[in-house]
Amino acid sequence: MNTDTQSTGIKSLVEDWSADKQTFDISWGKLMMWIFLLSDTFIFSIFLISYMSVRMAATSEWPPTSEVFALTINGTHVPLLLIAIMTFILITSSGTMAMAVNYAYQGNRKRTVILMTITALLGLSFVGMQAFEWTKLIVEEGVRPWENPMGAAQFGAIFFMITGFHGLHVTGGVIYLMIIANRVRCGYYEKREHNIVEITGLYWHFVDLVWVFIFAFFYLW
Amino acid sequence: MAAISEQKLHPISTYLKIWTLLFVLSSFSYLVDFYEVQSYLRWTLILVFMFAKAGLIIAFFMHLKWERLALIYTVLVPPIALLVLIALMSMEANYVYLSRLLYFVD
């Protein structure tokens, strides 16, 4: 496209912004996905920061998340088990997605579709577990957005808002993945295929990335 | 251009390695809770594992490591502004907390 792209480091930064050419030497779709993810970063950050201020300002004890999300299996009490499984599932789905992108670049359509389908299925199981977790909290523990029997009343509002918004992202991602996987299978994209799969992958990895922060701040803190 | 086309050629094993690392780091952060590590050590460990995981995902899975600096800075610099919001909100939350202790708690 131009000669400046040979430079590296800070020099490349200056040249990309100041030379008489488009700044970002990537497809517009990928750039727009990055910009969208940047804006989404701010949305999730604002949620997490609101959680921080609500928790800091709470006068009653914050519910012990380790106990709230514990599971009892065969009489053994395991803290935070479901959340740990959900974390591993999402990481695994990120791994399969990264491989799908790799195969898309190799032009291996069949493996790309298979790996994207596995990613979508893992995402679906994540949403299923979240539905289970919500049901357990609402029905058995009596957690509501305005009150709960375990401690600070703000817990429910924060929990439902943050995990709900993330769950919506995962659900949307599963639908997105299935549409793109089907199109790849049909050969809809022809030569742009690798680019489209890569953009889908960026979104999916972001969903995983957000969970890393939710896991750390909401469940472990 | 060389740097951009190189990323497509990474062998699958690269992803498997990152995946394993993420698995191990997640297990560590889970163990922090499991062994009930408390206070500052707990918070430090949680943050260390969190940032390590986030870094691996962004750098390798999202390929940002192999992008041009122009894109890397566009993505990574703006979130620094969030530190200001965190600082402001923690001051505000402290004030709310103290006000509640003064006026609302019997």
C-alpha cells in the first residue's frame, strides 16, 4: 500500500499518523471492531467502577461471594466451583476461537467451521450455567436487585447488572459466531473469509477478557 | 507489512501454550480463594493473575502484539483515563460511607 510500513516502533507511530495516507493499515472492519471494543471497555469499566463505589460505601457487610457461589457435590462443599468451571469453559472457547482464526488464514474452511461451532457450543454452555446460577440465586437464596438475605442490599443490583450484561454479550457472541460459521461453510465470503473470522474472533476474545475482570473483582475480591 | 502477515503463520502450538498458561493462571487465582488467602496478599495475587491473563489474551489471542504501534496505542492508551474515574469514585464512595455512618446507622 505504501512504503512507510517498513518502519517499526515509535517511528512507525509517527509515520502512520503524519504521512499522507490512511493511518491504520488494517481493514476497516477490523479497525471498527477494535473501536467498538474500546467503547465496550469503557461500558464494562464503568459498571465495575460503580460496583467499587457501591461496595466501598456499603455500611453492612458485603455478602461472602465464595460462600454464595459454592456448590455441594456428593456432600463435599466446594467454594466458587461453578464460577471456576465457567472461567475454564470461556478460556477454552477463546483457545478454539484463536485456532479457528489460524485455520481461516490457512484456508482450511472445514476446520474453521468446526472450531467456530465448538466455540459457539462452549459459549452456549457458559450461558446455560449462568442461567442455572441466576435461578439458584433468585429462587433458592432469595436474592433481589433491592435486597438479599446475605448482607449489603446493593449486592443483587450489581450482580444482576454486571453478569447480566456480560451474559448478553456471550449470547450475542454465540449468535454472531453461528451466523459467521454458517456463512463460511457456504463459502459466502470467498477471499475475505480470514478477515471476517478474525474480526469475529476479536469480539469473542473480548468477551473472555471481560470475564477475567469480572471473575477477579466480583467473585474473588 | 512483514509484521502484519507474519501473525497468520503462527503454529497452532502457540495457541495451545497460551491456553495452558491461561488455565494455570486461572487455577492459581481460584486457589487464592480456595486456600482463603486474605487481605493485601489476596488482592495483590488476584490483580497479578488478572493482569497476566488479560495481557496474554490481548497480546496473543487478539494478536495485538503483532499489530502496528498506531493501533496498539489507540487501543491501550484511552483506558488509562479510567484511573481518574477510579480515583474520583473512591473519594466519593468514602464520603458517602462516612456520611452514612454519621447520619444513617444507629
